[in-house]
Amino acid sequence: MFESLSNRLTTALSGLTGKATLSDDNISATLREVRLALLEADVALEVVLPFLERVRERALGMPVTPGLAPSQAFVRIVHDELIEVMGGQSEGLALNAQPPAVILMAGLQGVGKTTTAAKIGGWLARQEQKKVMLASTDVYRPAAMEQLARLAETLSIDYFEADSGAKPADIAKSALQAAKTNFADVLIIDTAGRLAVDIEMMAEISELSGLLSPAETLFVVDAMTGQDAAQVAKQFNETLDLTGVVLTKADGDARGGAALSVRQVTGKPIKFIGTGEGVDALELFHPDRIVGRILGMGDVMSLIEEAEQKIDKKKS
């Protein structure tokens, strides 16, 4: 994943190799290449420009750690600022609510929302030993409920069987009652998607949110849609109180625009990343690990961190 962005950034940063000092001139040339790399990766311009300015300010005012070349110190700055753009710390699910804690899934049609609902249920059962129930309020897409039921069976997770002719709000209320009766820790509600954001869709999911008082409202988005993903998430966030984002199809995303845009545009953390079609192909989103993949400079960062640790020991 992120191959295109990784190749461009690695090339841009390698241009500083061997520089004795960091000057405005050689930083500017490298930053131009970084800027092009980010824009070609479909990162939102409103994210790119502040990022470059922060990197420039830190680089020009930075004392270089003894034992490091200025070019290595510059790589460290880019590394740290990319992590900050994507949220800094990994954030898991906040399920500190009276059981069953409700997770409401939101998103457009075709982004993998139903599969992601099941994946999160499986992850909670495996990693957190939670008793999970899945339910679908998607009465519009043919076989949407059957799809979630099959996934629940595959994962050995409880599924709330509902009448496809019922109203979404009635299904949600009945599912919540069933989750309480079955002593579920978590109830995950899959909702209907549309091909585009519309008034009817937002009114329906707003009603569900009001009925369920979810602990988490997760926006599911296709990573391959680039910065458009961030803009759609922003639209949803204006109606719903989103608590986080899940990026799907990241294994097919060579650019990385969505990963680098969503947090800054919406202010909401990326909580999970889908890495394949399997029901267990879901990872917690760790910004530092993603940046490591994007920069493709694991060995270089290890050397830089080792040098910094040695200096810290000398200070101590």
C-alpha cells in the first residue's frame, strides 16, 4: 500500500543525502518535491500547505543532534510531522458505556461498510473478548441483511434477525433490546448507504443516532477515493457526531491521499484500516507504522533514533 507516495517521497528526501548543512535553498528544493509527491498522492491542499510550512520552520530553526547529518535530521522532521498529520497516537474504540455499547456504522454505498461492521465485531471478540451482536438496518440494498448474517455466522457472532420490511428505526430499537436480553457487551449497527450524500439518508441515520445514543459512530470510507474521502467524511460530520473513521481497501491504495487527509480535514481520528478481503483483514490504525511504510526508511529511522538515544544518555 502507498507505493506511489512512498517512491516519490523517498526520492525527494534522498536528494539531501550528504548535505553538510540545511539551508533555505536546499530545503526549498526538497520541499517542492515533497509538495508534488503529496499532491500527486491526492492529499488535500489544505493539508499539504500547513504541513510543508511546519517542516520548513522546524528545519531552519533546528539544532542538529551530534552524530547525525543534517539530511538525517530533516528526514526525522518529515517523519514526525507526517505522524502528526495522521493523528499522532493510535486511538482504539471508546466503549466505556453501559452495556451494550453501540457502534453505529455510517458511509456511502460500496465502501465495504457491511464487511467492516463484521470485521470490527470479529476484532472485538478476538482481541477484547467482547460478546458482540450484529444488526442491519439496511432495508434497501438487496441481500444486505443476508450478507451480514453470513459474516456473523462465519465469525461465530450473534446476529439479530430482522424483517426486511420493517422500518430502520424499529429494527434498531428491537436490536438494542435483544442485545440487552442476550447480555451483549457491544451492539454493532450497520446502516444503509447511498451512492451520494442526500437529505433522506442523513435524516434516517440521524434518527438512528438519536435512538441509540452510540458510544462510537464510525464513518467507513474507501481509501482509494483519495481526498474526496475526507470531504465526504466532513459532510457526514456536519450531521452526525462522528467519533472516528475506518479506511477500507488500503491494500489497493498506492497513493495514500485519504490516510493523510482525513484526520486534518475532519478532526476525527482514523481508528481502523482494512488491509484485505478476509474477515480478519483489519488493523488498528497506528500513524507511526503507516508513516514508516510510506517513507520506506525503517533502517534510516532506526539509525536516527539510536543516535538520539546515545545523546540523551550523555545528557543524563
